Amino acid sequence: MEVSEINQYFESLPIMIKPQINMEGFEVSKIELYKGKIIIVKKDNSLVECFVTMHHNWSNASCVEFEINEADSNVIDAINNIKELKIDGGGMFQGKSIFITRQRGSLIKGNISFPFFRFYEVSDPLVTCVYFHLFNFRRIFGGPARTHSKHRGGNSIRLDFITDDFEIDLYCNQLTEEDWEIVKDNKFGLTYTGVLKPIKDFDLSKENSLKILAKFGQFISFLNGSYSLPRGIIARNINNEDLWVDYSNYITDPFPNCYSWLPMTFNEDVRMLWSAFYHLKDEEYVVIERVIDWYVKSNARKESLDSSFISLQISFELLFNLIIIEKKKMIVEQAAEKLRASDKIRLLLSILNTDAIFPNKFYQILEPFLKKNSQYNDFPYLFTEIRNSYIHAGKKRKNIELLKNNELLAVLNTGLYFVELLILYTLSYKGIVSSRVSQEIWRGANEEKVPWE
């Protein structure tokens, strides 16, 4: 390849999008969001002016904090009877509710509940792109991009997801190995910056944008194995002017130390998976969304061990109804009600072209128990007995009370693996997974083709 062709190739690469929010202060309790004059519009349309300071706390999942140093009775009455919150000079703030939390003399402090937006006044209100940020999304090698306009080299930092109506690009922030370790140690950090762009004449209204990013957040959380919903959402026009900013702290789990099925390298199969997820019919999406909720709670161990088993059992039930009854029509609902929970799981595993027995990796852990209790040799039976033991007292609990914690985790991880596969099967995924049941422990070496291909 000639030098001109090489230069042409690199110049064709997209330039990475860097964070559009203040990178400093993520580890401190408060970041100044706004400081200046506001106009409180009361319910009777009268106006009250005051000087306010607003703080955004990235770890606070419920509200923006504010304080007013020189608040008189008019200001207090206005807050208690607020209709709108305008910004002196143009624009407005909009929160779910505003209330005072502390009052001492002329100083008052309070909260504005999420969702919390700032709207700007500009001459061109048409949204041409929406920027957002992902915290605590794990590292994956993507496609090439330039770090700046003059850069002639390529870095594997770009993940792109395309539908007929819009494109979403994610860029891994240029974190050093030391930076990644700091994020892991602090369990919090800004790891990716994204942009949502319309294709042709698709309308990126506020409603459409937030709906797309809510779905994308659920999808990304399934990839991540823990919640990483878009935050710091900024809509801009063709002049790169802010139109609105969503400061709400949508759900974000600590940096994941849990497992993820996501392959080491971004590929076409993962790219296509997003389109399949986005285009799920409404009734299917409702089910898969709930399954992912239960899956993430179990996988990230946001709950106790017993709750994780119960959550996973709910996932199997939902998937059985969706796949076996509704999509494949293998059995009618009335007949399904007579099936044992373990038999439902066996039916689900049969469509995956996988055995109901424990994978070798986890069988080795369970072998001492199974040799003494051979009736529990297949996963569906032991899993449902454990789940039942957490719900029902008496004999069922005694049957498995000898299971050690690492043995319970082996059963749970087997279930998580099967739920991952069932979600991917529903989305017609045909690629590889980073398999938690693989005997290989190194990333990349543990990747396997899905069993139904």
C-alpha cells in the first residue's frame, strides 16, 4: 500500500469524541452545576428572584442539591408554591419536584428531584446529535479511530451501533493502565463517551432520544453484566449549541468485578445484536427488559445469595413463557402450569442444544456433594431445589443444607450462563461468548461459539 493510500485510510477514520462534561471532581461529594440568578415563577404567575448555587453529586441517585444564602419569606414561599424555575438571561431548569431540606436564618438548602434538566434558548432548536457518557462500562477492544484531527495512527477505541434511523458511537476514553486501575479501585469512573446521531430525517426529539438511550442503557448493561446507564446527556444543534442537558443520575453499578459474556473484541455479531434488541416487539421487549433486570441483580450480586437464586428462577419462568409458549408454541399455557419448574428449565435448555448436566468446570466443585446425593446430578433439579429451600422451610431445606458457599455459587453461575445464552438465543445471536463455564481463565482464551450454531 502506498503512502498516499495509507494517509487516505487514516484520514477516513472518525475522530474520537472526548467527554463533554467536566472530568474533574468525580470523587468529591459535590460539583458546582450552576451559580447565578434564577427566577421562580409561582403558581399564581408572580415572579421572585434570588441567587442560587446548585451542586451535582455523581453518587447521589435521587436529586440535585441547591442552596440560597439570602432567602427571605418571599423566596421560601415561592419555592413552596413553584410553577417554573427560569434562568436569568434565558432558559429554565426543570425537575420532578423541589423542596427545602434545611433552613437556618437566611440560609436555606434543598433538593430538586431527578429527572433534572436544563433547557437553553437558542435560535435553531433542531437536535442534530445527542452526547452521553457511560460510567463503569468495562474495557473492550473496538474499531479504529483517530484521537484528534492530525493523528495518523488508529486506536481500537470505537464501538458503533447502527439502525436504519440512527447511529450510536461509543469511544473509550483515553485511560492509561494506571487510570483503569484507579477506576477499578475507586469503583467509579467515566470510561466511555457516546454520541447518538440521526440517519436521514429521523427526529431526535427529547422524547425519542431518551427512549433510545434508555433501551441502549439496558442493552449495554446486559453486555457489561452490571448497570451502566447513559448519564450526562447533552442535546446540541448544528451550531454545536446546547439545547438541553439531562443531569439525572441514572442507575450505575460500581465498576464490575462480576463476569460478563462480552467477547474481548467488538465484532459484527455484537453490533448486529443491538439492532435485534432495539427492534424487539413491545411485548417481547417488556419480557427481555425484566429478564435483564433480574439477571443483572443476580450477576452483580446486588442481592443476597438466596435472593439471587429467586431472581434467576423468575428469569427462567419469564423466558419459558416467552420462548416455549408464545414464540415456539411447544406447549399450551394450561399444560405448562402442570410442569415442574425443573422440567421447564430442561425444555429451555433443549432448544439451546446444550445438556442439563453441570459443565465440567462447576461439576468439579460440586462433585463431593453430588457423589453423596446423586439425585441432584442435573442442573435444573438441584437449582430448583435450592430455590425452593429458600422459600419453603422444612425437609427441602434440610436436603441441601450441606452445600457450601462455593458450591452454591457454582450452581448460581451455571444458571447465569444459561440465562445469558437464552437471552442471546432470543436475539438470534450467532457469535461467540466469553464463557464463564470454560476451563480457560484468560480473557480471549475462554471464548466459545454459542451452542445452537
